[in-house]
Amino acid sequence: MAEAPIVRQATEEDVPTILALIQELAAYEKASDSVLATHESLLQTLSFPSNPSRGYAKTLLIFLPSSSSTSLATACAGMALYFHNYSTWRAAPGIYLEDLFVRPEFRGRGYGKRLLGELARETVKVGGKRLEWSVLKWNEPSLKFYERLGAVRMEEWVGMRVEGDEELNRVAEMAEGRKRRN
């Protein structure tokens, strides 16, 4: 029987790996120019086991089994970056998966399934009722993968976003009645 991969919470020392994985995911999604994350911003905004109350999101990393060839023995195969959310209708916590990424050379080994399984376990552990995420419409391989695991497309929902300091400040000013809506 093959040895299982190693899954663990990321630490501060893993930030360069997390940043590299974010950049690789962005390249896959044809959005490399959109990545604003830096080593320092990830250190400030991610939560780590050494200080779990700090930060907003956690990262699971998956590594090749220790019995892998020497050059790959410490290779990080992928990550699941997530945060806790809340469902008002269910009156229960949940987990939102911000990014699931398995490096192309390690796909097809069950690593994505393992990361999702760990997140499902964490959702149950916190009394959660929902594990959710978004998928780009063109990403058919991922959509099919998630559906094979039992995930359901939420076709009736449309994602909405206000992004960037200028737009966020504009909306904040509208709420204070300082500017009129266009």
C-alpha cells in the first residue's frame, strides 16, 4: 500500500510556498497580473498555529509521502486556503474555500480530494453545516471533479464584489450620505 501524503496547517515558514502556489494558481487562471499578495501581506493576514487568533484565513498544505524520491520528498503538492463563515439560514458556521490548488505534476493522485476531505472534517469539527467555494465557469475539469465528490452547482446565485480602496471608500461614503449613487 502506498504511503499517504502529509497534510498539515501552514506555518509562518511556509509563506514563500503559499505565495508561490497563489502565483501558480493565478497563472493557471490567466490572472497573474491580479495577484497583489506579498510575503509580508500574507504574514499579516493569514492565521498560523503559533498564533491562531491572529489573521483571517488558514492554509492546509499537502506534501508528498516521505518515501517519495529524495528530490521530491519535501515537495509541497498543493494547498487549500480557507476561512470560517456563517450561514444565517442554518444558524451555523461553515468553511469557505478560497483557493484549492494542486500543482499540475501532482494531479490525479487524490491530493485535491484529500484536502477537501480535511476541510469537510474541519467543518464538522466546528459544528458547521456547509463547505462552499466558487469555481470559474470555464474550469470544466475542476467542476467535474467537484461534482464527482458530491458538490452541487449553485446556478441561481450570482457573485458580487466591491474591490479596491477607491470603490470601497466610495460605498462607505454613500452609506454615510456623503455621495449619491450613480
